[in-house]
Amino acid sequence: MRVLMITADMGGNVPPTLAVADALVARGHGVAVAGLPPGGTALPRRELAAATAVAAAVRGEGTASGDLSALLRLMGGRATTAATRALVESERPDVVVADCMLPAPLRGVLDAGAPTAVLFHTFASYWTDRFDRGPAGVALAARRLRPATLWREAGLRLVATDPGLDPGRDGRRLADAVWTGTTETGAERAPHDGPPRILVSLSSTGWPGMLDVYRRIVAALAALPVTAVVTTGRVDLGGEVPAAANVDVRAFADHAELLARTDLLIGHGGHSTTMKALAHGVPVLVLPINPTADQRMLGDALARAGLGRVLRRSARPEVVRDTVEAMLADGGLRSRAEAVGTRMRGMPPGADVAAERIVALAFARR
């Protein structure tokens, strides 16, 4: 069976897409990925110019006006719809998996008549409320690209998040969707000697002011009896993140390896990183970076579940310090996070569930 994945490098949407692709390959199916720049995947690539053009913008490498123009062409351009349809008609895959936040490409896939699965890579409530009913959804609806309408036309809707934490799990707007569980995997945390260990990871997308957030976090941790690793995701922050005697700053590190011996994650509320931490049983302190994204929603959900806390990105170092100190001393917080990690690891891997549903869709159409 041949599968075509339609996506774009917009940060947190890539890990779940590639996890599902890998699960399909492991089952013996051929998978090609359209929309990622060179080096974005080891799988066979197919060019989707509008998606490739926006990748540099997401990484903070372009100009503001060019970034917005590229994003509009990708999400709502008629040329993008036509190019995607032509790609699908040329490739003739047995099934297409399309990113939920790309209405113009999704329209092209549906127009080509291919069996289509839509992949949602964070809480359903974000897509049905903030995305579809927000400014982006209104603007897209004016172009006859209303996201919710396109999602309903697809043969399958896959929500790759934890159903126990998603505020929209029981909502009616995606009532027929399949909650696969998170595509992030974890392991039971290993005991370690010495002071508490903290991992800091903010967005892999460049946002104004992010350098100052990193600096305030480092200043807070430098005043605590902890060891910390800060990963910047190779983002151009416009300056250096200063290290400290107990804080190691790296461009990149294997989060799964670190989380196995980590006591607390300080993050921006990105879905993939947050779910990976929870799958390891690690509580999370969230400082949302992007006010238009799902980050605050994830932070609030963790706070309600007793799995973390939320601070403003402008929080002073002493506020961050006191919050970290309180979280490390909270045995109940630690126990709840460990219990959620155990539950997540006991579920079928989300990527496997998604792959099985995608294969079933393709064979049903045959």
C-alpha cells in the first residue's frame, strides 16, 4: 500500500506526522512525505512548494512580511490547492494523510478523490474552538476553506493526543473522530543521585522575546540547588543564552534520554514536548510563548489535572525560582505525574493506532 503524507514544517506538527509515517513503514507500507524541506525526513520526499517556502519562516529565518505571505499561500492559496491536487493525481496513493491545519492542501486532496485521513496533532478543543472559530477559521471560510467543513469531508479524523487530558474529548464537533493517544512514547523514570534535574525546552519556532525568557529561566535555576539542561532547538534567538555553573545550555539534546532522569520539565506548552514529558511521568511548568497557539490551553489542562503549573512568559526570575522550588517539593504532584506516565505507557502507542486506522480506511475504499 502506498501512503502520501501532506504536511509542512511548522514545529510541533512534524513529530506526530513522522511517528505515524514510521509506524506505517514498519507495517511494510510505502510512505512518501510532501511539504518538508530537504533534511526534514529520511523518507521519500515530494515537493509542495508552498509548504517548503514557509519552513524558513517558521524557523525564524525570514522577514515578517514574507513570512505572513508564505503562510497565507500555504493555508489558503488557490495555487496551493491546485498543486496539491496535481500531486495526488500524479502519485495516485492508496490513501492520503493530511495535516488538519492546512485547509488549501486538504481541499486539493479531497478534490483529487483520494481516501483521506486528517491528522490532528494537539487537543481537539484547540482545533474546533480556537482554530476553526477564531480569526484564522473566519478568514479561511471567506475563501471557502472552512476547516471544520473540510475535516467532515474526509473519511477519517485522527486526534493524536491523550483522551484523558483533552478538554474536547466529549465535544460534539469531532464526535466521530478517533482519539489515538499521543504518538510520544516514554519510559519509567530511573532513580538518580544528586540534586534534582531539570530540562528546559521552549519552542522550536523563533518568537520575539524568547531569548529573554530563556535568560530569566537560567537566572532562576542558577539560584537553586539543581542541575539543568537548556535546549534551544537550534533556533536563532538573536543572542546567546548564558550558561551557569549548574545550567548546561545546548543547541540540541535527546529529550527522551534526558527525561528518563529528569524531575521537572520547563517548557512552552508545545504538545509534543509536553506529552513526551508526561509519558515519562515528569511534571511540567509551562510558560506559553505563542499567544495564538495551543500552549496556554495545554498548560491550563495540566494545572487542572494537578500535573503542572502555568506562568506568564514575562515571569520574573524570582517567581520562576519559587515556583520550581515548590513543584520539586510537591510529592503529590510527582505521584500524579508518575501515575499518568504509567497509564500512557500502558496504552497502545498512538502512532500504531493511527497506522491501523489509516490502513483500514485504504482497504475499505478498495
